[in-house]
Amino acid sequence: MPTIAHLSALEILDSRGRPTVRATCELAGGAIGTVSVPSGASTGRAEAVELRDGDPARYGGLGCRRAVGHVAGPIHAALAGKSFADQAALDGALVILDGTPDKSRLGANALLAVSLAFARAVAAERGVPLYRSLANDAGREPEALPRPTINLFSGGKHAGGQMPIQDVLIVPTAPTVDECLATAYAVYQAAAAGTAERYGARALVADEGGLAPPFPDAAAMLDEAVAAIDAAGFAPGRDAVLAVDVAASHFSVDGRYALDPAGGSLTGEEMVETLLGWLDRYPIASIEDGLAEDDWATWPTLRRRAEGRALILGDDLLATNPARIRRAVEIGAADALLLKPNQIGTLTEAAVARALAVAAGWRTVVSARSGETEDDWLADLAVGWGGDGLKVGSITRSERLAKWNRLLAIEAETGWPVVGWPEPR
Ligand code: 2PG
Ligand code: MG
């Protein structure tokens, strides 16, 4: 049984230069795990609380010294010297120690960093790669790799709000990660050239490494993505399809959606019609947050009407939160879960979220955050937990490439194929 010998933490900076938490867990046998946790920008209201210092004179209030202090202080004091039968036992102790429903006392950033550092130390103690150790804890025998979904164009909170919608991603359909990434690179380069020509946009990148030209509207963004696949020599809909993160919570006001950058707004029903119109015109395999996180009444309509055409993927709606997932399953609000462990705060609660989604017959897409670090644990998690998709941003910037590179290494080590999603049409 792993025994925690020592816990420590450090305030480090993420890909936006904002503070975040890195924690180290040392087990009694000498195995060590160190993990850095990410941070979102387009956060859902139901997410667990990332504890920030709030001192405006330091990092605009975003410092993480309190969260770091909680790891070295109360969490270390309560857990050091204790043995834990498994990850669930450790995470249960963390949740009790925090004592709040939203992790606001000790901070979800502090708790997740400890939870994952323990997982990494346990993998080291077992002498197996992290993905194997995580699969073992989930009672799985992994045999496939998640399909890369790669950010091409950014908007919304990741690109200074030049466009209401947040992401257009490409989903190559090749059978290997290696080929998928090579396809993504070619499409990205074609997109950079195409948008330079049509929008005079230099290839400067947004928070997740995607391009962010001044598109007049979402349809232009989608047109350009299809044109880039074509210009790179691939067949849109066959060699690569699209995924969209509409992130609609962030442009919805009082139940209406300000989708058009030129003005005007849509009702939920009109928003559904618009999204279905995109499915008619573009090869879209998945729509994430097509509606707002509190628009529970409209989500089932979208799910029903998109059935068999595109996944209806919940991010802000579900917040990797078991209670919200149960509600969504009950009313048929979605058929895929975007899984972000830092939305809920411990690995075990994220595993419960995943299990609920899988039991409902949903797909799962494991996702990074827009504020990331050079850590690569997310790729191991996606493989170990059998994610259908992996979403870590674009094919530029090292905090993104750390995850793609880790996936390439796992592919080289295992030779496993990429999962069979999306289904051929
Ligand atoms: C999302 C994520 C990642 P953020 O909305 O899916 O793209 O963004 O981390 O800012 O919430
Ligand atoms: Mg999202």
C-alpha cells in the first residue's frame, strides 16, 4: 500500500504567464511524482474553484501562493505518514480535508496537483508507464489511442474575442497518431497561407496555438477550414473532418445568443437551427457547447436533431461533474463528455464522471485547458482511460506539443491503433 512520505509544491507559470501549481509527492519507498496543473479561460460556472491569492499587486490577483501553501501545510500535515489503498482512498481524504462542495477552501488547483502527483508516484513505484497505471486503476486493458482533435482557428476568449465562437478543430481520420499529426500540420500550413491571402492575417497564434484571422462570421471560419483541408491535398469529410467548440456560454445573455459579430442575437431554437445548418454544409463530427451551460431546456432538442450526424459534446454544461452528467443523461442533453480533471478537482471524481458517460453509451474527449504547462500527463490519462478523442490545442507551441509528443511516444511504444471515431460516413 503506498505511503505518502512528503508533499511539496511550487508556484510556476502557465502558457499565458499566469501562476499555477506544481506539486511533488514522495512515497515512503522513494518513488516520486511531480505534476503541474492547467487553468482555463472560458471556464464554466459549475467548475471547482481554482484558488487565487487575490492580491492585485501580484500577477493581478492570480498568484497561487495560498494554494501552494495548502499543499505544503495542511495537506502535507494531514496525509504524510499515511497509507492509501488506492487513488480513490487518497482522493477521498483530500475531499474530506477540503470539506466544501466546490473545493474552495484548499483550492481545486492544490487538490488536483496532489491527486495527480500521487498517481504519478504510484506509477513509478509500480514501475509502469503512467497510462498503464491509470488504466489499471480504472479496471481497463488499453488497446487503442485517442484520436487527435487539433485546433486550427481560434476565437472567443482564446483570441481576444475577435469571433464569438471559440474553436474550429480538424480531426484527421488516419489510423495512426503519426499520420494524423502530419495531416494536421499540412492543413495548418495551408490555413496560414490561405488566411494570409484572403484576410491579410499574419500567422500569429491564439492561446492554444491556433490561427485567429478576422473572420466576418462563423461560417467564414468553417469555409476556410474546409478550404485548408482541400488546399493541403486532403479530401474534406474523408481524410479530415471538423469539430467545433462553440463555447456558447460565453456569448449568451439572458437566454439569447450573440453569434453574429455584426450584431443581433438568436433564441436557443434559432441557435439549434443554425448549428444544424452547419451540419448540412460542413463535415462536422462534433459540436461542443453549442448551447449555453444553463440552457438545459434546449440541449435535448439539439442532441435529438443531431443524432447520428455529430456528437453533442458537453464542456461548460457538464463541467466533468457527476451530478450534472447524471442530469444530462436523464434528459438526453448530450451524447459525449469533455473530460477536464481540473473542472472537478480530483482524479477519482473525474473517473466517476467518465464512468457515468461510458455507462450511458457516450463518447469521451479528454481535454487540456487554454492555460497549459509543459507537463504531458494528459496524454497518459487519455490513453489509460480510453478517451475517444484528445483535445490539447493546436500543432504549435510546446505546451501543446508536449502532449502530442507524449502520444507519439506511447504510439511508438505500444503500436496501438487510433480509436474508430468518427465513424466513416
Ligand atoms: C475549452 C477549453 C479548451 P478553456 O473550452 O474546451 O479549449 O478552454 O480551458 O479556456 O476552458
Ligand atoms: Mg470548451
